[in-house]
Amino acid sequence: MVRRPAGGAPNPPLLILLHGLGADEADLLGVAPALDPRFVVVSVRAPYEAEPMGYAWYAIDWAEHPPRPNEAEALESRERLVAFVDEACRAYGADPSRVFLCGFSQGASMAMGAALSRPELVRGVVAHSGRLLPAFLPTSPSAALEGFPVLWQHGRADAVVPVAFGHEARRLLPPLGVRLDFREYDIGHEIAPPSLRDLRDWLSDRLAEAGGA
């Protein structure tokens, strides 16, 4: 699902929205009206069907503690997402030098996975209520990650993806060179007005850094 940019400017910046487990491409498009109107916003559907409804980027074994992600599916979804970045730029006439990813829950994990593996393709990431999958962590720092901007948002009352996963990301990302902006909120597993305002402003600020109309 797509929200076209205002004004019809050529080569607009691209924002790709990545939903969480059990949702679909319609789930996050509701935030698009609150975001910078210069973006062409593309909300995509994860490739695997989830039980009992919706779609998933990877299956989760809930019998494990903590729940164990299917790493093979996660890596396959990451490769599909990386390929989609180029496809979306061509399909919507977007500027490939101004691509941003914004993911919620599982979508946040995927956004970080794509950025950590191919930082040259993405200008910045918003990860809301997610976790860093061990399979996505690089074995050594990459020069391309130096100064890479990430906004990590998490609710202190998140009962689905506990804020401890956010604290883990806060510990692991800076040594990789990532320029991390970590923010906690008095919310649960949700995007709420305070986090949406921060998300909007952070993306607009990064867009200003990237230059262009």
C-alpha cells in the first residue's frame, strides 16, 4: 500500500513501513498522514502467513523461553527486503540515496537486519518495539555503519517484546558505530502519540540531513 508524496516532486525520499507479527500492509499505513509529506510511503506485507491471522517475517517458537525466532526465515525475509528497496525505488521513482526504514515489533527487527547487512542502501532506521536478532548482528564492525542513524523506541510496559530487548540494543548497537537515539515511553506494545511525534520529527530531521527537496 502506498501514500504518494505531496506536490508531486520528482525523486522523492522513500519510507518503507514494516509491520509486526500477525498484521499486514494496512496496519502501519495509518501513521502515514502524520509523517513528513515529502515521503513516498510504502507499507509492505511480510512473506509468511501467520497463525491465526495476518503475516509474519519469520515464525516464532513460543514453546521456548524466551521465544525462539526461526532464523532461516528471518534471513530469507531480510534478503527479500534488501531486494525490495531497489525495486521500490524504481517502481515509485524514489531517490535511492534517501531511503528510510520504519518497523514495528517484528518489522523493527527486519529493518535493523536490513540496515546492518546493507547500510549503504538505507539512510536511517526507526525501530519501534522490536529486538535485535542474533542472526542479524555483524561479526565485526563495518565502516559503512559508522554514524548510521537509528531511532529506537520502546514502551516500558511492553508485555509482548519487553523493554529489556531495547536495553540490549542500546548496549549492542553503539559499538558497531551506529548513532543511536534511544527513547522509552510509558506505553505498552503500541505506537502512541508521544512516540509518533518523535518518529515524525526524527525522520524529518534525518531528511534535512540527507538534503534534497
